[in-house]
Amino acid sequence: MAVPPTLAGRIDYTPDLPTQRDALMQRVPQGALIKAGAVYDRPWWRDKGLNGSSVSTDGLVSATFDDSPEDASLGVLFGFIGGDKARQFNTMARNDR
């Protein structure tokens, strides 16, 4: 099922789901995930031999990816912010983001 457990629990199943699975879906909280993007005039990181991808366990953004067009007419990075860090991000002032 490609939906969060809390939403999957609203689907009518035939036959009914096992009792333990139904109980789990009623109790698992919704997660928090934000996809954030940054757009630059060009993909400047490529000039430095970088690929625009990163993984971090310390920062606010846990993973970044280069999503620039093939012709490099823009530099586009997007990243994922999840869990408690996503909730923290949502409370930050726009300029701090």
C-alpha cells in the first residue's frame, strides 16, 4: 500500500485485514516530510567537481539531489527534511528557512 498507515486504515478491505494490522494502522502517527528546493542561475557545484548529492545526519536537510535541467540553464537542488526536523522547519520564520 503506497499510502500512510493512517490513511490505509480508512480503506474497506475484503476480506478484513488481520486484527493486529488494523490495530497498528489506527495507532501509527502520520510522519512529517518536506521537500525543499533551491534554484540558482547555474549549477555552480559542478564547476567544483561536485554532483549536488549529499546525505547528512547532522543538518536540517537529510539528503540533497541535483535536479538541474540537462542543458544547465539553471542550477536546481532539492532536499528532504524529515521527522522532528520537518516540524522544526515549519515553525521557522520564512527568512530563516
